[in-house]
Amino acid sequence: MTTINGRACVANGRPVDKVFSNGKQVYVRNLYLNSKKIADSYGVNSGATVTVEPFDSTTNMWHIVAQQGLGSPVGIYLFNYANGKIQDNSDWSYSIDVKGIGKIQVLGIETSNKNPLIGTVGSEWSRIIQTGRVGNPSHKTISMYFDTTNSPLDVYIKLPKLEIGKMTTPYSPAPEDVM
């Protein structure tokens, strides 16, 4: 019997990849480990200033700042993060909570086809969703880049979720993070 442990789903003490309710998929495993702490190493692109700051007592967020007019994608990347998590020639989705000033230029697995971005950056927290299909690249880097052509960048990002498939489900931590 599947139960909810925190917000991660387990069956017989083991994490499950999907849960359905009344025929509708309601949970897919978050492949981003430590998504509340965002403890992973990240690279900084094109002159951004990046800090990790607390959102609350259990959740951290990236704070990315850059001046206007830097001329290239500005932000952070997680080099090869999706290698071993998203198979070659398969669909993926990546979603984040974001707030601030900025226009997203690239979100998700960098070397892949992407569907139109869903959501916008604004003064209130909103969930931004990117889906796509990865081919057979040598690297599967997750990128969060912004365009600074017409405005400066000052954004906060929290609660990343990387999923297999093109359907995004609400945020949940990786099962390993709550077991």
C-alpha cells in the first residue's frame, strides 16, 4: 500500500517513481536531491553574482543578481546534473519557484529540444515549468539563464524539481531526502 511520508511517496518502505489517483498521475519522483537545501555545486555564467540564502528554517534559495546589458545568458548551471538521471532520447521536465526581476532565457537541460516555457518571473512567487526532449548529448547540464538585454537581473529561485517525462507534477522532495 502506498503511503505519503512527508510529501514523498513510499511503498513497502521503498521510494516509488509514480503515484496515480483516480487514473490521474499525481506524483513523479523528484530526481533533484536535496532540493530544499540546494546544496549542489553550481557554476556561474557571464558575470552573475550568486548567493545561497535561507527562505525559511528548512528551505534555501539561490539569489542571482547581474547588471543590465551583459549581452549573454546570465545565471547558474549544474554541470552534468541530469546524467544518469534522464536517459538519452527521452522526455524531461524541470520546474522552479521564482520571484524577482528578470526574463528567463534558458531553463532545464541545456542540450535538448524544449517546449514553450510556462510561467513568468514577477514580484510574487510563481512556478516556472520547462519540458523538453533530450537526444544523446555528452553532457546533460541543467541551466537557469536569464536575458539582461533590457533590464537588470535580481531573482530568487527555490524548490527545483527534475522529472522524467513531459508532464510536470507539483513540487515534492526526492524520496531519499525525507526517508
